[in-house]
Amino acid sequence: MTKITVAKGDGIGPEIMDATLKIIMAAGAKIEIEEIEVGEKVYLAGNLAGIAKESWDIIRRNKVFLKAPITTPQGGGYKSLNVTTRKFLGLYSNVRPCMSLHPFVKTKHPDMDIVIVRENEEDLYAGIEHQQTDEVVQCLKLISRPGCEKIVRYAFEYAKQYGRKKVTCFTKDNIMKQTDGLFHQVFDEIAKEYPEIENEHWIIDIGAAKMADTPEAFDVIVMPNLYGDVLSDVAAQIAGSVGLAGSANIGETCAMFEAIHGSAPRRAGQNLANPSGLLQGAIMMLNHIGETKVAEKVQNAWLKTIEDGIHTYDVFKEGVSKQKVGTNEFAEAVIANLGQVPTILKSVSYANSSALNLPKYQRKPSAKKELVGVDIFVHWNGSNPDELAEKIQKLNTPEATLSMITNRGIKVWPEGFEETFCTDHWRCRFKPTEGQKITKVTIVQLLNDALEQNIDTIKTENLYNFDGKSGFSLGQGQ
Ligand code: NAD
């Protein structure tokens, strides 16, 4: 008997959770349920995280969490419970299978069967944002080597376990050479350990276009957090409906399973919602806890029900569907089909589908880190970069020389273009003066000089080489 934490959530959440639990219990799942309250009520009671401390204790103790969608109230500083849960519990891997159910659910892509493996903890979701000048705000994109290694290895191990042939990586490393560049580099490194699985990399823009046009060309696709967030919804929608897809959030000790859709408040309480997305999440949960036989039985019964044309309103189509049913009736139909397999859709076998056992991340030896310059960001309301360069060159720090000024990344000094639009946010790059060395003391001195000369510095970024290799990008146009 495995004890799991269940949250029924908001909107359609309670209805689809009841339907899901009824199905998996009828199939013989050996689980014991401990229910917690999360979401709207908790938020509106003044808890900005949407979850009480005692509930965290329960989630951490049980380690397996089945969660219905919740409503995050608009405004008021409420934090997304999903993002917090993923990060607090280290749920680094988000797995979203998106498979078409042709000809029973309408799709333009009858042969689509892809799994999106999305990095779940870092990237722009670090949520580190600042307004720095009147005109410019910033969001920090953080990508780490452990983050990349863990997710890429997960994608290959998943492909291996589920007999999938290819893992594709999507990044934008032609532009973000450091962050997306690291993700791509780690992908290439780890791919070598799996010679039996094909691997490829696509630049995200054309890769996404190709995925939306010819999804059957892909198998498993691994990507950083934000791209994965957007593209997994696209993939689910073009497979048939976002209402049909489930998602697993997997960490080293805990895991959370859910539907990918939201709480659909307008459909709540009417016995209308499709429980399939949450049921798909629950099936991944059953595999995760080793109840693979039950998972297989439920999935085959669900496929048979879809094939029988018993459909909720969201996928019901005159001529294809046979019977339009509500949430409860759909659950009853799946229960009646337990023990049966589909005849046209492919039945599943989960003999080999329990939780992946991945090695722990091993920290690499530190590289030789050398300070080779500094970027000082300045809030300045002027418009002529030559004027700013003149002011900055007056800073009285002989070890450092101004080498470049950029505005929103594009070089505007020396030899900028008059046509370049400039905001009030300037980056001044200092390199060592010929024959000198820049140290942390030089940087403090530069900031002190700037203060004395009334220059409004807003932040600094140190420029490092790691083992002699540059750890920063050039200015655009440099
Ligand atoms: P949504 O997914 O709730 O709804 C989008 C559309 O899909 C609606 O037309 C809805 O009726 C339909 N739909 C969704 N799930 C369905 C189902 N199971 N059966 C039938 N139809 C279904 O997205 P939204 O309207 O943007 O968000 C509503 C609320 O959900 C918001 O408060 C949002 O913050 C929250 N949300 C929660 C989660 C989560 O908890 N994981 C995820 C996304 C959105």
C-alpha cells in the first residue's frame, strides 16, 4: 500500500479528481489517500503561497502527490503554487506525453506520438526580476550544468526505458551562446553515452515550426523550461486537446502528477469536464510507484472508451463520437472497460515502466577562474554615446580602460550607428589597461569613482575566463 497526497484543487478539480480516483481504485490501485487543501481558498485566506505549512509536511512525508488544477487569484502578489512546488521539492523533470487518438479524436496529425521532457526548475523561471532604470526591466535567465545534466540524462533514460528511438534537443544557442549553449553542449556530451538512441538538435524556432507541422518526425524532445512550457501546450493541443494530456513532475525524492490544463472555472460543478488529463497524470503516478499492471489496465480501458466513441463535450464530434457524456458517466464507462484493450488504437504494455533510477549529479572539479574585466551598467538619460564615453573615461582608475558601450546589447561606442535606438540603460565594458590587471579592488575603485562623479551605476557583472575560455558574450556588432 502506497500512501499518496491528494489535492482536489479548484474549479473542475474536485470533479475530475473524484472521477480519476474512482477509476484507479476500481482497477485495484493499492494506494492510501491523504488529502490536503491547496489553492484558491488558502490564497484568499491570506496565504500568498496557496498552501499551509502542515500540507508541506504531508507532501514531503508521502513523497508522491496527485494534484488537480488550482485557480491562482489575479493580482495581489499570489505566488504560483505549481512553480513553488516544483522548485521546493526539486522536481526537475516535467514529462508530458502527447499522443494523437486518431480517428477517434480530431487531429491534423494522426501519427503523432511525442514526449516533451521539460526542464522544470531554472531558466527564466528563477523569477529574479528587477527594474533598473525608468525604461528597462530585467529577468535573469539562469541555466546550470547540474540542471542540464539531470534533465538531458532523464530524457535519454526515459527514451531507453520506453523503447523510443530518438531524442531531440531544442535551444536558441545561436543567440544565447552561454545559457542555451551550455544546454546544447551538455546534450551533445550525454548523447554520446547512448549510442543506440538517435540524437539531434534543432534551433527552437524552426524546430517548433516543424513540430507543429510534422510532429511525427519527433519522438522525445528535451528543452529548457520556458520553451518546454510553451511547446508542451502546443503539442498537447495539436494532438487533440489540452484536456487529454497529463504531466509528471519528477525529482530525486518526490514527484507530483497532474493534468496540464487549468481549473476551467466556467465549467465547474456541471459534470461536464473531461477527467482524462488528470487520469493520464494518475497513470504516470501508478507507474512511478511500481503499480505498472494497474496503470496498464487503466490506460487500455481508457483507450477502449475513447475508441468506443464515449466522449465528453470537449472532444465530442458529430459523426465520430457515439455518446456525449459527463464526467461521472465517462468514469463509469472507463470502469466498465477495465480488463479490455482497444482494437484499433494501440494497446499499451507497461511491464518496464517503473520509476527511473538515475545517478546523482557529480560535481566537476573547479576550473581555473580568472577575472578579465567588468561590465558596469549605468542609468543615463542622454542620447549620444560619445558623450557618455567621455564621462566614463574620466573615471580615475588606471588599471581599467573603457573598451565598449552597448545599449540593450548592441555596441554603440566606439563606432556605433546613429540609427541605433538607445534607452536609458547602458553597459560600459572595462578591460585591463595595457600591462595591468583588473582585480575586485579595481571594480570597487571604479564604482567609487563613478559615485564621486555622479554617475548612476545600477549593477555590475564580472567578466571571467574559465580554464582560459571566455565566460561572457561579446557585444552585438563588436
Ligand atoms: P484552462 O486550462 O482552465 O482552460 C482553457 C480552456 O480549456 C477552457 O475553455 C476550458 O473550459 C477548457 N478545458 C480545460 N480543461 C478542460 C477539461 N478537463 N475538460 C473540458 N474542458 C477543459 O485555462 P485558463 O482558463 O487559462 O485558466 C483557468 C485557471 O486555471 C486560472 O486560474 C489559472 O491560473 C489556472 N491554471 C492552473 C493550472 C494548474 O493548476 N496546473 C494550470 C493552468 C492554469
